[in-house]
Amino acid sequence: MQPGPNPPPAIHDSVVGRDMHTGNVIHNHYHLPPAPTTPPPPQQIIVQQAAPQQPYYGQQVIPVQYYQKTNGGSWIFYGILSILFSFFEGINFLCCGVSFIGILSLLPHRDLKRRVPSHPEAGSIGIALLLNIIAVCCFLLYATTL
């Protein structure tokens, strides 16, 4: 059997075939009827409160203390280097200058161990001061023997 002279079109949507890059293109969008809107179910709000803190009796609260930095450990290192290099010609004057600056910066802190015994650098100030004084004395001893 042959189809009739004018067969009905097989495509029942209204698509018009055209070139997508140069011509008009009809896009078919099939829309559904809007869904009925129902209000969301009510939500329960749960509030949790922290348990009340009980004070600790018999425990002492220690406040945080900030200490002034004195660089005692660094001046110990510089004092030892100055003692070692105070007998070398050329750099002994520089080492004496470094030790003299160390003495000047450590003098205001010389009684730190008595004033603030809990200071972390309280024990190193006296040692650093002594080493830098010895370094200056070594330079003076070497300079007078020349």
C-alpha cells in the first residue's frame, strides 16, 4: 500500500527546521501546570544552654606576666666571642666595642635577679655582664702589652 497523495506530517510539534547559526530557531518548551504550594511543616527550635560553671575553691588563679626581654643569652655568646677574639690583631678593637655596648645594655638589668626572681633571664644577666667585662679587660691587657 502506498500512502495517500498528501500524507499528514509525522511530526506533531511545531519545530521548524532551520540553520541554528544563521536563522531563527523555535524551541519548544513543554510547561507543566504549577504544583500546588503547601506550607512547610513547622520546625522545632531547640535551645541548649551550657551547664552553670561551678567555681573552683582552693585553686589559685595565676595571672599571666609579660617580662621585658634583656637578651642575656645573646650577650653571653657575644662575651665569649669577644674574649676569644680579643687577642687577634685587627678585630680586637671591634670585639672590645661590642663588649662595651653589652656592658652598657646590661647595667640597667644587673639587679634583675633580686627584683624579679621569676624572670626567665634573671640568672644570665650577671654571667653576661661578667663575661663582657672580662672581654674589655682582655683587650686593655693586650693593648698595653704592645
